[in-house]
Amino acid sequence: MVSFEEQRILNIGQTLDALMTADIHSRGIIKPIYDNMFAKVGKPLSTNAAGKLLEAMKGRENPIVLIGTGFLVKPTLRPETDGPISSALLARAVSILGGTPVIVSEINSMDVLRAACTEAELIVADTVEEAIERPHSVALVVMPQASRKEATKEVIDKMLSLSPAGMVSIEHPGKADDGKYYSLLGYELKDWPGAVDDLMDLVGEQGGCTIGIGDGGNEAGMGFAKPELDHIVPYGSLIGVAGTCKAPIIASISEYGAYALIAALEFISGKKVLQSPDLEERVLRAAVRAGSVCGCSGRPVAAIDMTDIEYIRSYVNMLQCSVSLTLKFSPTRPFFIDFCRGADVGEPGSCSGGHGK
């Protein structure tokens, strides 16, 4: 029988997963991908990933956590808002949890990431070594185009030499079976993608926790849903990513999956790491001012995949509501958790409080 706390984590995980996979665009592909991943993982994706990352960080002094992100939008090749905002906020969470975050992305994303991280209450260090030495810091590392093999190897070797506890990729394209990068709509992403997916694969081979977060199947780590992924999404046999990860997260928007991960980290760790709706909005607006655009419209507006900031604020608020109410409710109504885990809940009417005695 699982413990009370283990069951409570399973329950909150189901809630966070339900929120992050609400198919707000009504695309029809999120639930099939989620069902595939859940069947293979055997537990809620959000809390599974958070638990694995916290376990990987535990016992290490100032553990390094790599975060890969960045999806450039044609024709401007500016980074879309889906990815950089949550990368900055996850970096903030990692820092509060005692780790050193290092964000890896293409050169086009650097201005946006610097602005987002600064607004997310982090100091942007000039080097990884400086970030390790100074608290509340994050390092930004440029990943060259994958075609620049020597430069790419140099960056990857440097990152692996840090012995990272783990790596999270958020909305970054991954290579398909033919070795090319594709958009969800089926066109090839030429010239700009860096080998963030290769880095994550090698971090996993080195023993680190790897978490891939996506919203369509063409993102790094989404190969976890193979081979079914090829038939779940349009053009799946072409764009479906080959590389996998140890803990996948699929969501209606990749940012939503990353926020659910942060909420799960807060619940399991007991440390306040989930951003407030106000901080969420400030980081998003800072990123837009620095050059980020909505991935669907290409416009420099405070939106993520056409989802305006007012709705994003509501989503973050619901995540915090779920975490807070679970912590308040479960001690006063423990029989629900006990019932789920198969423990004795006592005779009817024996519970006190509320509508009880």
C-alpha cells in the first residue's frame, strides 16, 4: 500500500495533468499523446517529472540543471513566446531549490532570454562558472547551428563536463527519423536549429534526469510516444521526433506543461517556486519587449500560441489554487486520500469537521 503522502502526490498530479492537457485549441491530438505517455509512465506526468528532477538534484551541492529552449518564427526568425518565458521561470525555481540553472538556446533567443531571466528575479551571469559561484544566477549558453559540428561538439562537451543533474527541454525542435528538424505543419526548419536534442540525449546517457516538454510531437523528447506518435499527429511519420527522454510532459501549450512541472516541484519540495500571475505577466511582457513574438501570429503581443495573457494568468492561478487547496483540504478530509490508497476510512459519520461533528 502506498503511503498517505505518495497517494496525495498521485492525486495532485492528476489535477495538474488535467489542467495542462485541457485542449484549449481543440486540436484533438493532446489526449491521444497524453494517454500514450501515461500508459508508459504509469503515473501523472507532471509529478513524475518533478519527482525525478528533485531526486536527481538531491545530495548534490549546487546541482547544475540545463534548460533547452527556443523555436524561431519565420520570416523574422525571432523566438516565439512559447518556451523562453517558462525557461526563465523554471530557472528561477531551480535557483530557489538550491541549483544552478543554465539555459541553452540559439543566438537569436539570447536577448529575449536575458530580459525574461532578469524579470524573473535572476542575475544573468557572464559565464557558467560565475553563475555557479554567485547565488540567484543563471547562465545563458549559445548553441550553434547543428550543421556547425565542431562548434556544437565544443558546447556539448562543455555542458557534459558540468555533470548536470538533469536537463529540461521546453518547446525546442527535435530531429525526426530522417535527421531533419520540422515544424508541426510539416515544413523543414533549415539553417537555424541547434542540437539541443542531442545534448539532452547525452545528458541522459550520462545518468542525468531528462524531461522533454512539448505540445505537438515535433519537440525534443517527444519520441517517448513512438511509434504511435507517427499516427497520432498530422504528418507524424515525417515530423515525429526520434529522440526520447526519461520523463515526458505533453500539454496544450508547452509553457503550460512547464508551469505544471513548476507547480509539482512546489508541492513535492514544499518550497514556494511557482510564479504568481503578476510575475508571469511581467516576464512575458519583458520577453516581448526584447523581441519575442507569438508563435501562431508572429506578432509581438503578450500571448502564447494565441492565448492572451489574461487566460495565462488564470491558468497559473488555477495551478496555485490546486496546490494550495490540496495542502489545506487533505489534512481536514484525510479519508479521501486514505480511500484512494485502500486504507481504512472508519465508520460512516466518524469524521469530524465541516459537515461532520
